[in-house]
Amino acid sequence: MQALTQKSKPVSREPMSLMEKIYLPAVLKGMSITFSHMFKKKPTVRYPEETRPFSPVFRGLHVLNRDEEGRENCTACGLCAVACPAEAITMEAAERKEGEEHLYREEKYAARYEINMLRCIFCGLCEEACPKDAIYLSETFAPASFARKELVYAKNDLLIPNPKTEPEAFAKAKGLKPIK
Amino acid sequence: MNLLAFDWALLIEKLVLIAIIITISLVVAMYATYGERKVAAWMQDRVGPNRAGPFGILQPLADGMKLFFKEEIIPNSSNKFLFILGPCLAMLTAMMTSAIIPWGSELRIGDRVISLQIADINIGILYVFGVVSMGVYGIMIGGWASNNKFSLMAALRGASQVISYELAMGISLIALLMLTGSLSLKTITEQQMAPGHYWNVLYQPLGFLIFFVCALAECNRAPFDLSEAESELNMGYHQEYSSMKLGFFLFSEYINMFISSVIMATLFFGGYDIPFIDESKYNPNLMAWLGVGALMVKALIFIFVFMWIRWTLPRFRYDQLMNLGWKALIPLALINMVITAVVILKYFN
Ligand code: SF4
Ligand code: SF4
């Protein structure tokens, strides 16, 4: 019969020798192996207290960006929603009024912007589609939750802190400070 | 007025002793579950439970609580009385063996001598055997009353396993009993403590090995956990059990493990004897306490070895189990017995 793969190894079907039959040498050998494992370094990362360092290209939770003056970048063009293969993004556009120039960079902005984290597959296509550098994927996870509706992230949950009023939080969210 | 002549102090003393010993067995069993998980984790390069309390030491409490709060399910088609009797029996027999174990020598309080043993009966070992073989009824009744194919199969396996291994265990013990000439555990311990006499394991290494393997089988521990066999029988005899009834089954396994560790330590490793020290030269009360400690340490080492074996060896197949029992252990035990008998007759008579 032709072998299905090249990786298969023939198993020895010979009757066991006396040494094998009394089991004990093999048992002791096995036990010494398990014993030595007790003192090996554990590869476990104790998650909430310790986190694994991610590379800068890691695709985690989304962040809606602001520019240096603290204005929202997003212009509600909908390209991200179109690009999204999981159809996770919903938005509603609104027109910028007089006197709101310090809030929104473009004359049209997203009044409602939601990402359903249960649908999102963290592919990063929204980030690639965005012409305004308004959305990007950060290096954090979406935290677990007991309720579905808590996993639909609204604009408030996604917006980056304002660099004017909270420069430190902004820098941290941007990952500008070196991650230890 | 016969009642007044009764030694009430003795009754109270024994009751207190029973309460203490039962508590200790339960606590040890509780922490054996924790230890098992930790040992398993370390051997698999993991950390094990570490969330409940520092180093996870509250984990057994959390587990127990969880079991208490689970829904009690009694299957419709089961035999209700037997279904409940099963875990009770398992627990009862697990606790009963501790009665004849000498946990330490004697305490002297005033002029009262308190023996750290609930009952020093002269057929000690036979009593252990009797109770231990009752223990399998818990498994059998539980498995049968569940009215479930897998449970029944597990119960049958458990029964046949215990019968075959009890034989080898008994025969290996006969050789030991020929040496000691007594069935009382207290006498056996005292003989090993006597100056110029070493631990029985030195006289009966093969006997100890056979006894140890059989003890593993009697406790239904891996590699002989055929009646549980998660991967083949869906947890075996306790498949239909939930809540604390399941807890009782799991718990009795750990108590059994503790008790058989203590019995092995008593029979073969000098019981409460502290190695290389002549106890009679020191304060007897202090030595009694240290002796209890020594026995506990020995038992804990055995428990560790039990776990170590469990996390090293895969389960035996049923035919392998029977082959090992009937074709290897029993003949070996017989040979060991005959050799011991000949040596005793020839050189020590
Ligand atoms: S990461 Fe992918 S799936 Fe998630 S919102 Fe962006 S485009 Fe959609
Ligand atoms: S996030 Fe970017 S792509 Fe999406 S609507 Fe806003 S500007 Fe357009």
C-alpha cells in the first residue's frame, strides 16, 4: 500500500523484551522526566497583571484619532464601513456648525460612530481605507464583557483623549511613550 | 448503676480524637486536591491555580463552594436510594479506615496516658482490608444505580480491578506479617522503632513494591483509574452525579489516597518513627508530637509520589491491567512470600 504521507514512521510490532515487560525502568525514566519539568521555567504570562509586549503593527482595539489641536479627524465619509468585511461599522454624519471648528477638522463629521466588537475581525482594513488618518488599530485588546450591548463601542469609547486637555493620556493612547 | 462505672473520660477522649482525626483527614484531602492541581501544573510547565488567595491556597474552598451550589440532579430512571447511598458509602468507608491507624505514640497529661490511636484492635490490618474492599461498593452501587451504560461499565471495571489487586496486596502483606508476627498496626510500628531493627521496607522491598502498585489500583489512581477513565467512559461511575454527591466521590478518592499513604508509611516506613533518633531518650510528649509530624511528612511524600505517577503514566488498557495483576503481581507476591518463609525458617528459627 502506498503511504499517504512521507512523515509516517513504521511502528515496531515486535514483542516486548524483558526489560520492557517489567515496566519499571521505563516508569522510572518517565518519572525522572516529569520531575525535571517541575523546575523548568514556566512560559506562562500571568495575564491581567503581566502582558505580552506586542509589535507596533498589532491590530487591537480601534482608536478614533484627533489632530494636534484636538479636533476629530473623521469626516464620516463611510469608506471604512464600506471596506469592512465584517460590516461592523455604523455611522451617522452631521454637518459642522459655526463655532464648532475647534471640535471637528472637516466640515462634515460623524455624529454617531459605532463599531461592533463582536463582529469585528480586527483585520485592519478600516485603517487602510481611511483617507483622513482618522481610525487606527491600537495595541490593546477589547476587554471581555458579560453583555452584548456593552461590546458595541460608541464614539466616546473609541475617541482618543484630547491632546490639548489630557496630553498624557493622549500620548499613552498613541503609544508615543516607550512601552516597558 | 452500671453506667457510672463506665470510664466517661475515655469516651470523651476518643470522641475528641475521632473529631480531630476526621478533621485532619478532610483538610489533608482538601489540600490534596490543591496539591494535585499544582503538581500537575508544575509537571506540565504551568503555574496551576493561583487566583484564589495568595498562591491560590483558597482554591479548595472555592471548589467546595462551587460544588455545594450546583444543582442536585437525580436522574429519573435511577434507583434513588442506591444513587444516594453510593457516594455516602464511598465517603464512609474512606473515613473508617483511619480508626486503627496509630498516629503517634502516647501523650501524657497528668497521670492520664492518651494513646494517639482510636482503636488498637489486634486484627488491625484485616480490618483495613475489610473496610477498603467495602469501598468499592460505593463505586459499584453508584455506577449501577445511575442506570447508564458507561457508569455500569465503570462499576464493573472497578469491581474486577479491586478483586484482582486485593489478592496480590494480601499476599504481599502475608510476607510482611510473617516477619512481624502481628496484625496490629501499633505493634508493627513499635517493632520497627525498636533499636537494632530497621524499617520493614528494607526486609521486604519487593513486598513494598507490590503493595504500592496494588494501593494505586485500590485507590483508583492513574495509571489504574479505569473506573473513571474520562476519555473512554465519560467520567465513568460518577457521570450522572452532580453537586456535592459528585464532590463526595472525588473527595473520597483523596481521603483514600491519604489513608493508604499513611498505612504504607506505617507498615513499611516505620510509622511515627523519626529516623536515626532513639525516641525513648527524650521527653515522651514532645516525641509524640514530633512522631505525628514524622508520620504526616511520610504520608505527604507518598501522596506526592501518587500524584507524580499520575501525571507521568498513561492509563493501562483493561487487558494490560488484568495481565499485570494476575500474571505478574500475584506470582511475584507468591514468590516473595515463599522466599520470606524459607528465610525465616532457615535463619531465624
Ligand atoms: S478591523 Fe476590519 S472588521 Fe474590524 S472594523 Fe475594521 S475593517 Fe471592520
Ligand atoms: S474613519 Fe476614516 S474612513 Fe471612516 S468615516 Fe471617518 S474618515 Fe471616513
